[in-house]
Amino acid sequence: MAMNREQKRAMQRAGQLAADGTPVRERREPTTRPKGERTTPAQFFREVVSEMKKVAWPTRAETMRLSLIVFVAIVILGAFIFAIDLGFGQLTDFLFPSPSDLSSAATHSVVSLIT
């Protein structure tokens, strides 16, 4: 890709190009892993079990307490979103009544005038 003069100067200031316009460092080809570094599935699962033993698992009481906190937070947030949605729905219905609401209101007013 050809670069204009400004791009070359910016890259030279950033240290990506030498004064003659050549890249400062060449990109290396990705190295391939030797075949000997692969592990067997059995070794993989042994390492997984070993790592899982190192995990600091919470106690049953901690799990119950934290689960209750999450549940309460979800209920509160859900109630808040429900209230906001209900409020905006009512506001929308007030500002932009549907045609069926208008026709029933008009019919009701005509009927009340007749009687």
C-alpha cells in the first residue's frame, strides 16, 4: 500500500519507519509448536482437577447469602424497570390516544347529549 508523505513522516516520528522509508523491524512468521508439547486428554483432565482443587470455594452459607442478595437485587431492578415501563406507557397513551379510544369517547359524549 502506497503511503503519502504525511503518513510516512508520522510513521517515522512514531519509530515505525527508518529514514529511508523501510520498516524498522520485520514481521516474524508465527512459530509452530513442536508435536511433543501436546498433552493427552487424560493429562489435561488431571491438570483440570488439580487446578480445581486450588480454587477457594465459598461455603454453603456464603453461597446462600450471596444468592439471596442477587435475587433481591434482580427483583428490585425488575420492579423499577416495570414501573418505568408502566409510567412511560401511561404517558404515551395520554399524549397519543389511539383512534379507538377517541371514537368511544366521542360516542359516549354523543349518547350523553341525547339522553
